[in-house]
Amino acid sequence: MIYRLILSLRHMAFDKGWKKSFTAPVPTICVGNITVGGTGKTPHTEMILRKLLYSDQWAFKNIAVLSRGYKRKSKGFQIVSRDSSARLSGDEPLQIARKFPSVTVAVDKDRVKGCEKLAEKVADIIVLDDAFQYRRLRATKSIVLVDYNRPVYSDRLLPWGRLRDLPSRMKAADAVIVTKCPASLTEWDRQEMRRRLKLKDSQKLFFTTVAYDTPEAVFPEADSRYTYAQRLILVSGIANDAPLRSQLSDKYKISERLSFGDHHRFSRADIRKIEKAVRDFPTACIMTTEKDAQRLREAKKVPDKVRQRLFYIPVKAEFFTPEEDAAFTSFICEL
């Protein structure tokens, strides 16, 4: 009740104009949620970047991403390069910078100042990663992600649940994307989801599923033959690895699962745990997430037998039909 009261008062202060909101000098697209982790912000941010890069409207413009850089050990505004470290920039911004070399990626806790600096330097449009709760900045378009497997109407506010904001705040979004949907999703499921989310008629509702790509090496010396092994050691530091486990279980026997907290920084003790799992299962492949791969590359004293077996599996967010994909592209690009 205390947390709900604090959130309600805070939102009232911005809604009534008692606290000031700002708009960026250039168009902005906010990708966020009202849940603590696990909705797929990074794959959807990457999907939006691909659509902007392939569009007639934005392909030849300067596109930027602004993130807080969660758990980074640095302060202030910074441009993230491919050679940056996850420790100083955050794992998600670094992942995006490495995958999209033509996109400017920056981190700044103060999103208002961060947008101003990007607009001054390079940006014609800015994608805001995880900024829905940042009320000081009013985005041109805002998108809220909802996990199909844990919808907000079945959850509770912190600390008893995983909601970090009021479910009613979804009404402030221009669009809602229900993520991680099963392949068996029906039209009835879609209509029921809209009803239970209590969206306004003007709000757009989209549905995406998870697509897993071919495993890629974390270190250059990795031996791709290990990806054909029957056994697997799963190493993850994300909010929820259940969908990944389900995917990998179709091909591998998961002999060992080493699960860490979200955005976990791997210590020497953690590497020893992975090394022990390799000794216990010497023919097994080690699989991790793309986000964890950014931090594992910076871990100290990773032995060769771990480097040779360590791979990550890229994840993409995809729509169910070409029509949905086209509708979302139109929504994103028309600013």
C-alpha cells in the first residue's frame, strides 16, 4: 500500500503539471515495461532499430539509442563503442553497439540531458531503452512490453510481485506489445488479452514470439563441434531463463544449470563453478545468453576448456504475420 501510494502521488505530480516534463529536440521512441525485467526489452529495441534502418524515412538519418546503462561502474553521459566494456557501459548498451555499428549508442542516467547531447552531436531520432518510468522525459511514441506468461493483471506490486509501476499506467502508452507468445496463439487469445489489459480503443496492441538463432562463439577459440554435443551446461544471469531452457531442451540434455541474478557480474568464483561443471560433464557444450556473453568476455582467468565450449544463442522478437509486421513498421516509422 505504501509503494502504491508513492507511485500514485508521483504520477499525479507529473499529470497535474506540478513536476515538469520535457520533450527531446528530436523524435523519440520509448521502449519500456512496468515489470522488473524479463519482458524482452533488448530484442524489441533491436527489432525497432532494424525497422528504422531498413525504412525509407530513417535509413539515411542518424539513429541513436539512449540507455541508463544499468549497473555500469561509470557516471554521466558516455558514447558506447564496440570496444567499450560492459563494466563501464552496461551489458545491454554494449550488445547493441556491437550489433549495430551504424547506430550511436549512449548511456546517461539523466535522459533529458542525454537526449539533448545526442541531438546536438549526431541524432535525428532516439530510441529510449527502458524509459517508461522516466516521467521527466515525454517520448514522441511510447511502447510498453507485457510478458504473455506473466501478464500484469496476474501480478502484484513490489515486493510481493514483479510490478514496478501501476498497471493503470499502461493507458499512457501509444502501443502495447505482448511478448513471448506461444505459437498456438488464437484470435480469441488476442481479444481476451486486450480486454484483460483494459486498453483504450486508440491504443495499438501487437503480439510477438521469440525466435532463437544459431549459437555463436563467445570467445574466438571456441570449437563449434561442441554445439553438436548431446549434453549442455546452461549459464544465465537474466530475470527468467525458463523460455531459453525450454528451447534448448528440445536439442540438449541440460546436465547442469548455473543461474545468477539479472545483470550479474561474473567473479572468479563463478568461473570456478563453470569449470567444475566442465569437469563433471567433459563432453558438454556451455550455452549462455547474448547479454551474459558481454560480461563473460570480461571475466578474469577464464580457462581454455571453458572458452572452447562457451557459446551464446541470439534471440529475436518476431511478429506472427507479415500484416502485423507491416502495421508495426508503419507505427514506428511515421513520426
